[in-house]
Amino acid sequence: MFGFNEYLLTGVAALLLAGALMVVAFFLLPSRHLQLYELQRAYRVGPEADLPVGASRVVNWGDRIVLVIRTGEQAYAALQATAPTDGCLLNWDEQSQRVWSPCGYLVYDLHGNVVRGLTTVPLQRYRVFVRDDVIYVTAA
């Protein structure tokens, strides 16, 4: 027969075990899910191996939508992924090395400058860096 002290001791031990398991779980969880986008200085895009040369990826960084392009073995570009005129999602064309809008027929170079179209508004640029084989994007 258990008394009050045994139940209390069992409860305290269970709480300590649950707390230790929570600490281990938070340590093992990817930090990406625990970040506040408003406070981030850089956004983790992903491993370099997941973005081959010539490929692009659209990522959401809080309220920003960024187009990340791998143009060479160690060369990257990151631009605003929506057209400033109509908000249309931009596409990457590897053949011409240009970013284009299917909605407004706008064409931009890798620096975000307008190459063709009825606008003079360039795309916002982002800085890209690689650390420990992981690609990050930060505001320029």
C-alpha cells in the first residue's frame, strides 16, 4: 500500500523525467522550426546538395518571397521572387540566365535590373552565403 509520500515522490520523479525529455527534444529538433522570422538576420535555404548548379528555389522568409538561384559551383543569386508591378511569381530561365514574369512579360538579369518590360523598378537583391554546406540568405 502506497502512502502520500510515495505518490508525491513518484510524481516529482515523473515531472523531472518529463522536463529532461523536453530539453533533449528541443536540442534535437531542427532550429528552423523554432525561429522567429521577424528577428532573423539570415534565412536557412537548405543544404547545397539540394540545389544543383542551374537550379532555383523559391523560399518564404516571413512576409518576403525570395528566389534563390545557383549559377555556379560557388556562385549564387537571390532576388525578390514577385514582380513589383503586379505581384506575379517570377521564374528562372537557366538557358538565358534571366528571371522573367509570366504575367507581365518582364525580364530581369541576375542583379535584379530590368532587361525588358514596361517598368523601371528593379528587384530587391539579397546576399547569399554558405556556411557548413548550408545556403543562407540575408537582407542586402
